[in-house]
Amino acid sequence: MSESVVFVVDDDQAMRNSLKWLIESVGMRVETYASADEFIKNYYPGRSGCLLLDVRMPGMSGLELQEYLANQQIRIPVIIITGHGDVPMAVRAMKAGAVDFIEKPFNDEFLLDSLRNALALDEHQRSLQAERAEIAARLAQLTPREHEVMVMVTDGKSNKEVAAALGVSAKTVEAHRARVMEKMEASSLAELVRMVMAANI
């Protein structure tokens, strides 16, 4: 998490400065931006961290920035902070995937805990993404027939059932199955099933 950054987007300079001081005081890295546009110009997808967003800002609001990022498939965890919180606003933010909605004035420890949770969530999402990419690369090595066999086997079908469904011998199925296990680098059927589930096949 040492490379993770808390991106603070708030048009109030005094608030940006105090948030920067607070977050850096516990050893987290911080970058501050005065507007959603400024953040968009400086952020590139793939940077790890979380976003601490004020709701009311000139130009694009915090909720609009949250929606913009979601539309761009940028899945950075978002915490909304506002001095003008109301229930519909909180509901909209949470429905759009915010991990927290915090009203000013806030408790420092509560905010820091929320940031730690958001950074941990980001790390978890990134490791899942990396795992899916790795599984996808292994899947790409399978022949269409091996793919068919893998789907049936992980669906709980026996070699005999797979052979009957494909009109081949059980020995042929066994050979395909062995190659699937090798190419997918699966040490057991249970591990292969987990990979298939992770890849959403």
C-alpha cells in the first residue's frame, strides 16, 4: 500500500490543507486538487489509491465526478465528504458505489479508518484484477475442445459423461483433461473450479 495515494478533491483550500496535514500525519500519501477537472487532467487510470471527494464544487460536482469515473470504468474507491449532506444525496452516492459518505465536521479517526478501509479495498480489487488477467492468459492457451472439456468437468460431469456428450472415448477426455490442468496450472479439480468461477465462465 506504500504506492497508494489518497486523492483529495475539494474547492476549499483551507479544507484541502487540513485534510493533507491529517492524512500525512499517519504516513499516507496525499495529492490535493481544487476541482474535478484538475483531478481528471492529472490522474491516469491504474494509479492505486482512493478518492476523497467534496460534493459541492464549481463546475463538475463530486457526485458527477464519481459518475464520470464509473462511466470510464475507473474503479477507484470513493469516499464522499460534504457539509451539505442530505439523505437523497447519500443514497445516490452509495448507489453509485461510494464506500462511505461523511458529513462535515467529521471525527478525524473515523475519516482515517474510512480511508484505510478504502485503500485496503483498492488493493483487494487490484489483486483480483491481476488474478483474472492471469487466468484469462491461461484460458487463451486452451484449444476449443479443451475449453469444452474444462467447462463440463468443472460442471461436475464425469469423464464418461463428457465422452458421451462429445462423442469421443473416455481416454481422449482424460488426455484433454490432463492438458487443461497443465495449461491452467491447476493442481486439483477444486483449484480449476475456483479459476473458472473467478473468470466468470
